[in-house]
Amino acid sequence: DTAVSQTPKYLVTQMGNDKSIKCEQNLGHDTMYWYKQDSKKFLKIMFSYNNKELIINETVPNRFSPKSPDKAHLNLHINSLELGDSAVYFCASSLQRGAGFGETQYFGPGTRLLVL
Amino acid sequence: QQQVKQSPQSLIVQKGGISIINCAYENTAFDYFPWYQQFPGKGPALLIAIRPDVSEKKEGRFTISFNKSAKQFSLHIMDSQPGDSATYFCAASKPSGNTGKLIFGQGTTLQVKP
């Protein structure tokens, strides 16, 4: 009964390729997020969707495009992959938007992307 | 611009000792300060969190101390155990726009030696 799941767990690809990472949550949460964790373990928010509406769109290259077909799924598509895209990508979800009100974010296990 | 600064970057503590990790923030609009724990190969998980209307919060061996005037908060792990070895992240968020955006510190890798 995984709460937040991501596929694939590992992704090794060549520069210039296009790839997608999928995320699903079975917690009934309204809000989902994508984070990037670099080689120094720094975590940075990329995108957030609340009930299929984009609410956070950080300064991310437009090669990255999130898609939320429904509130339980948030996918990340990356075009023209570059070496610098190598990182661990985490999906997360929270019951409602607004961590300012103490909403716990539940993270998935991560997708380790290596661009060669 | 790093809005939440965390130190130290790494920490080694003997079993039974006290681990202390510090964070400082810049934006006085922040009103929620969680700590997340991440084990190797796993996603971060919420450990403990505090709001600025209290100066301390304790849950088991984990305590957050909060100093609003200094814009600092810290995590204390009492009686540290080898199972506590992980990376710890402080974070902060503000209610403006109600987006749920968390700003993380740089992380502290804790190793507890048996």
C-alpha cells in the first residue's frame, strides 16, 4: 500500500533524448509536487499542482513540462535531456495546498536520472 | 539566494550523544518550520515541525528550539542512535499565496557511531 509511488526508479539515458517520470499517490491528497535533488543533496521545488491546477512553477527550463491528468497523478516530461539534468527527482503530495498551515508533504522514493 | 541556511554540512556523533543541527532564515513572513529526515535511497519524511508562536517543541528524542528574534531554529536529537544516521533538512514556508512551497536548507548528513 505505497502512498506515493514513482516510476521508473532508475533512468539512464543519452543526452538529447526525451523521457518521462510518472507519479501516483493513493492518499486522496489534492496537491502534488516535483522536487529536484542535486548531487549535493540540495532539494528544490520545481512544480506544484493543486487538483490539476498549476500553482507553483519555479524557474525551470521549459524543457521540463509537468502534466496532471487527475489529482492522483503528476507526471514530469523532460525534452532534450542535458548532462546537468542528472539528479534525483522526487514527487510529493499534501492533503491541501498550503504548507504554511502545517500540511505535511509525503515524498515518493525518487527517480534517479543519469544523463550520459 | 539561499533563504534558509543550515549548518553543519556533516556531523559525527557517538551513540548516546546529542546531535544539534542549526538553521537560520531571512524572511520574517515564514510561519512554518519543518524538519525532514532522509535515509539513503529514500525520499524525505517529516520528522517534526514548529510554528513561530512557540519556542520549543519536543517529540520523543527530537526537539526543535525556535528563536524568532534571531530568526534561527535548531534540531536537537537526544541519546542519538545509529539508526538516526541520515540526512536532515530544515525547511520553511510562508502562507502568502497558499501554495505549499517549502524552501529547504542545504541538508546535514548525520553519522552516529556505535
